[in-house]
Amino acid sequence: MANATDPFNLLAEVVSLQVWTARPDGELDWANQECVQYFGVEIETEILGHAWAQFVHPDDLPDALRQWESSLQSGERYEVEFRLRRHDGEKRWFLVRAQAMRDENGAIAQWVGTNTDIHDLKTAQRGAEAASRAKDAFLAALSHELRTPLTPVLMMARALCEDERLPVDVRDSLRMMERNIALEARLIDDLLDLTRIAQGQLRLRSEICDAHSLIGLAVEIVRNDAFAKAITIERKFGAAFSGLTADPARFQQVIWNLLRNAVKFTPRGGRISIRTRNGESAEADATLQIEVVDSGIGIESGALERIFLPFDQGALEGEHRFGGVGLGLAIARAIVDLHGGKITALSEGVNQGATFIVELPGATFPPHGVADGTDLFPSVEISHEPSPNDTGRAPALRLLLVEDHEATMSVLSRLLAAAGHQVTQARTVTEALGAAACNSFDLVISDLGLPDGSGTELMAKLRASYGLRGIALSGYGMDEDISRSLAAGFITHLTKPVDFGQLQRALRLRDAEGLPNDN
């Protein structure tokens, strides 16, 4: 064994480090006193050769040996985390490293290794991961509890808005209620999106899509709000290359956030313009630029970057007369970043309006069979009338409705029956399976959180036994929730609160495989 003046011993004494050396073939030929004390051996020969392997946790040993053998063959640095048994039986995590020392001919003469105790750090990391998982579960449960009671209210408000027997002022009040319920749901979505972004869990489902068509859909969503403030929305689609590889729902979310922001901060009677153009002439290098220009309250120069921070409304800090909590632009930037683009804000100052520019790479021709949006959405449109509600009906169906929330069950059954469908009610997995055994159904509409099981388990059984498909209704709207629903046999996943128009559209497309999610 090396003496007290050995540099390895001096290093170990300074940092309390386990140090060892090995021959070129990998057999340990020396270990310092820190190793001897940790393993509780009386003489260092008990850990030399290959005897050290007896102290490695059995679950970690195969990988430790495999990577050690790989380093011996390649001469590459060895760096592995595994657990080592201490003399009192406790198994602690170590970061084990080894570096090859070479002679003047480049051949490996010796390996020098260290064991660094990282147990406390590893434990803290695992605690943080557990806390993060617990927070995710809490947020998902909170989302479910907040969304579920909104569904029957939204459905009934939408249905009554279409009832021409009611006075006009009453229907106007119901539309106001409907808009505010939808706003509450959007706030829940924004908070969940912000959590995903902070944890790096926001994922894209990219496909070839037409930006002009998606922009047109986003305009339709804000049309009623613009109408209420007599705001003119102007569309100028100048981009020849409007095709993008993007997540359609997330892209539309970006445009919707920008338009909603413009409507919010533009005074009554103002104007909003949304324009597109290509930044490059060559298709292969084209970028798509989207500008949203408003005649609103403007932005102070010092706040142009700050407005993209969560919970910030630029120069309006400390004021809440415009509502909202300042999440939309932060989410929009994160989504644009994930698409490899950038978003910027411009303004000449207070009361000088604002311009938001989104630049996305990879613009090309629209996908085959999809119009470029110019004919569907005219270049100039004034929001003088709200868009009509979707009143189309699906063919009469035999429906199995599974829902344990009494108010939702009552309202949904009533509306489905009024639409001409035959509805069988079930409040649990057991009741639903019993009903399916005795009746024939065209489709299942099911909540996912049921008292005696999950809607995904129910759907999988109904799919396997009767070939049924379904529509999922749930307050859980995370990406993994949607994926589980589709895997179980649901053709779409509607996140609560669901209005009856969404459900009607899903019913009309019930035979389509891979029906897009209507969230």
C-alpha cells in the first residue's frame, strides 16, 4: 500500500474521497484508507482484485460491470452511479469514475478511480421528483374538480341561447354567461399550460397544416367578442406559402391568444388587422410571418419584452381593469419557441396601438386538397354580426351515457333526448357493463372518473366485448389523459366544460377513425 505521502492519499485526506487504482485488465490493485473504513474491512486486500463487486447493490451490479468492461475495452472514461454497501449495511449512492493513465506509447498503464458519495443529493432529487409528481396530480385533480360543475351550466346556457321562445334580452344575458364560463375554462387551461411549460412537459403533435385556415378558425372564436365592442377585424392573407409542419391546436392557440389580447386592449370601435406574408422567396427557405396589428392602448417601450413574462400585463402592472392574469403571451411565446420560431412585439407607445409578429420556419405550399384559406375567409371582414351557433343535428343514435355527476347527467340526458337520441343512463362502470350486456348501442359517451373504476377501463372492455366506440368527457385534459383515452377506444376526448355544440359535432363524425380532439 502507498505511504502517507502518496499524492492519492493527500488528495483523499483533503476532500474525504475514496480513491483506488486498477491494472490495465481492470483488477483493483490499491485502495486508500477511506475505502477501507467505508467497507469496514480489516485489510485492503478484501476489496482488491474483483472482490469489490460484493459491495455493489445486486440491482446495480450488472450495469456497473458492463460499463466497466466497455471502458476497459475502449479506454474511454468510466462514469457510473450505483449503490455501495457500507460496513453497517446501509446502501448509499456513489458516483464512480475512473480515468485511464497511459504510458509514452499510448498504452494503458493504470486506471485511477474515485468514489464520490452522492446519496444525499440523490435522495433530495428523488424527493423533488416525488413532489413534482404530487403537484402534477394535484393540478390535474383540481382541474377536474373546477371543470366538472361548469359543464351542465355551459350546456344549458348554450341550449337556452338558441331557444327563440325566450326574450332577446334574456338570450343576450345567457350568451354573456356562456362567454364567461368559457373564459373560466380558458383560465384553467392557461394555468395548466404554464405548469407544463415550467416543467418542460409541453409537447407538440405536428402535422402538415394550412396556417390560413387555422387563422380563420381563430378569428371565428373571437368574432363575438369583437362584435360586442364594435371592433373591425381585417384579414390580409398575402403568404403564397401558408403550409406548415406544426401542431394545429397549439398554432391556433397562439393566434387566438394574440387576437384575444388585441380585442381586450382595443377600445370600442377600433380596428384589428391580421396579415400574413413569406419572409423568403424560395419555398425551401421560406418563413411564414403573421402580424396582428391593433389600434389599442399600446405598450410602453420598457415593457415590450416584459409582456411575455407570466402574470405581467406590461404598463398595466397593478391594474386589473382589463381582466386576465397575463398568461396568454407567455404561453404563446413558449409554443412559438417549440416550433423553432420567434415572436416579437412592437409599439410606438401608449395609445399608439401594438403589433405582434410571429415568424415560423419551413413554410411551404398548403397540404394537398386543402384550400389556402383565402376563399374561405375573405381578406376583409367587419364583425357586425356574431357567428351563428352550430345547430346541425346528428342522426338519431342509441347512446349509452355514463356520468356520475348528477347535474351533468340530468342536463346532458335532456339535451340529447331533445336532439332525438335514445339515451340509456349509467353512473358506474358496473351499471354501464350491465346495460351493454342487455342492449345494443351505437355509441358510448362516458366520463373518465367513475366511482368504481375509470372510463378508459370501461371503454376498453366495451370495445373488446361489443366493438363499441365512444366519446370521452373529462375534466382531465393533460396530453397523457388524451392519449390514454384514444388508446382505450374513444374516438375523441372532450375536455370539460363541454358545450353541446362540441358534442353534436363529435356525434356527427362518430364513424371517423382518429377523430380530432375538440378542446
